[in-house]
Amino acid sequence: MSTESAPAPQTGAAEDVKQGPRIAVSALTTNLREYGLIIALIVIMLFFQYTTSGTLFKPVNLSNLVQQNSFIIVMALGMLLVIVSGHIDLSVGSVAGFIGALAAMMMVIWPLGPLSNPLVVSIICLIVGGGIGAAQGYWIAYHRIPSFIVTLAGMLIFRGICQALLGGGSSVGPLPDSFKALSSGFIPDVIGPLTLIPPTVNAAGKTIVGSGLTLHMTTIVLGLIAVLAYAYFGLRARRKRERHGYEAEPFPLFVIKTLVGSALALFLVVQFASYRGLPVVLLVMGVLISLFVFVTKRMTIGRRIYAMGGNAKAAQLSGINTERLTLMVFINMGVLSALGGLIIAARLGQAVPAAGLGSELDVIAAVFIGGASAMGGVGQVIGAVVGGFIMGVMNNGMSIMGVNVDWQQVVKGLVLLGAVIFDVYNKNKA
């Protein structure tokens, strides 16, 4: 009678070593859309930096890039929630143009006295924008009229009202400097500048523009605080997932992602600081992005919007008031469209009939490029923001290269189609 010894229990160390790469690959696959977007943005920026002979990353061009595309990203934040909830809003460009015209008329033409103050006008315009969103959201939420039809009607109505307010083809301006600061202003340097390289002086005793290096220290400090907060909250979220038993991305992958993101952010901060500092509108965007990330990831209303977009009937049966939630989503979109209109008017320094014309397409494209699903229930704030910057960098880069506007539209259309095909491919593969 022979006896066989039982196999010694494995320690699991070898198995853990084998599973390490598998976990890393799984994490990369799971976050392919997020990582792919950021990598795509970096590649596109490097491509245009090369093809424009270094013009793209010049501090003055980066500031212009942010100021020119800020209204797209602001409205994309609202459009994200609209699309996630399973709807669409085609009226955002026309509403933005109408609000810009209304603001200009109140500040320049109509004798309103104290109500012509830019701050008061801005508040009134945001309220009007919310009212427009509520009017459209009411028919969509409570009468079940498709959002495509309602907002298409809104696009035509408010474009017509915008042109009527401005008297057909005329423009209204100039607008007050305090109002234009919303889009073209920069934050003051309360700390004081730091000169690293003294500027060069010519024979006439005048400073040569672009020589030397002086940093806007308030921008540097704010940038460092933002980078540290990004690393801290990222690490905190990762530990929270582990503590609750959820799978988290491998720590080396997390470190690489954080370092790359921080390095890119610090590079941009230094570029801004070497010009005139952070644009005011970038600060506004930063506050809004942080708010929407918090709402979508930490608040109950954000989770309900995603649940409603994923399956409206199930969300309703679980006790979610989908009508009221839809109304709130469109009110939010109306307010952000109004803010976008104010930014456009502030950027131009006047109100023009064509303001915001076609911008709804860029806004929607930014959200879809950022990973949102046309079926609803899927999409992230950061994805929409990155998608907006991809559109902005392409617009800016192709304009510097002298690419015809017609071909710019072709390229943007192909990028949008590619993003949607990539999204469908990932879903089918899953």
C-alpha cells in the first residue's frame, strides 16, 4: 500500500506575480476611454506644436486658446447632463446668441439706470437663461414631446429673436470694460511678479517685447495648489475604493497617471504665468468643472440623472421623479447657455447677430468625443472637458496652419465619427 503525500499548499506568491500584469492590463482596458482621451489630446497638441513651428505652446496663444473656446466647455458641462439623461439640446447656440444680444441692449441701448450695471445685467441674463431652459424642459418632461423637436424649435425661435433685437444685421457695442473682463481679463498678481531673466533693452532704451522671463506668482501658487489637490483627492479616492472592497487601478499605473497629469498642468501654469497670468474665464471654468464633478460623483441628484438616462422606466419605478429631474437638467442647461452667451459677448466686445451660430454642434461633438453615449446613462465631466479642448486645439492649430474652414469642418466631422465608432466598438466588445 502506497501513500501519496498531499500537495503542499501554494503560497500564492507566484500566482500574484502572474496576476500583476493581468490586473494592470485589466485596468488599462477598463479605463481605455479616459486614458485614450488624455493621450489623444497630448498627441494632438504635440502634432500641432510641430506643424505650427512651436506657435501652439506660446503663452499668448495658449491664453487665446482658452479664451476662444471657454464658452464651448462651459456649455458642454450642461450638455453632458442633458445627453446623459437621454435627451439633446439643439438650442444652446441660439440661446447664447440671444442672451448676448439681450445683455448688450441692456448695457448700451436701453436706459435702465442702475439695472445697466454689468453685474446686475449678468445676473438677470442668467435668470432669463434658466427661464428658457425651464420653458423647454416643461414640454419635454411633462408632455413627453421629444427634446429634439422642442429644442429645434427653440433654436429657430431664439435665433430669430436675437436678430430682431439687434435690428437685423447690425451689432451693438462697445460693451463696458468691466464686462469684457469676464472673457478677456486676467487675475491680478496679488503676490507680485518674480523676474528670473531680466528683459533686454534696445538702443533706444525700450524693453524688447518677449525678452526676459517674469512669472506671475499668483498663478504659480494657484497652480501648485491645484496640482497638490489633484494628487491628494486622487489618492484619497483610490484608498476609499480599496477600503470598501472595490477593484482599484494598480498603484504604479496611478502614480504614472498622476505624474503625467501634474507635469502637463504645471507646464501650462508656467506658460500662463510667463504671459499675464490665469485668464479670468479659466478660473470660472475651473470652479464649474469642480462643481459638476462633485455633483455627478458625490451627490444623489447626479446618480439619479445617470440612473434616469440608463433606464428611465426603472428609475421611475424606483421612486425617482423623472419629470422634475428632466426639468432641472434643462434649467441647468439654460443657465450655462446664458453664461456661454455672456462669455461670447465679452470676448467680442459687442453683440452680433451671428454670435453662437453653429456652436451647438461643437458643444455636442465635445460631449460625444468625451465618451458620452447617445443612448444616455454614460459620460463623465472630465471627458467632456477633454473633448472640448480637443475641438479647441484642432480649431486653433488648423487656423494657425492656414487650413481652409471647409476642410476644418471635414476634419472635425471625421474625429467625431471616429469617437462614436470607438465607443460602439467598446460596447460590442464588452
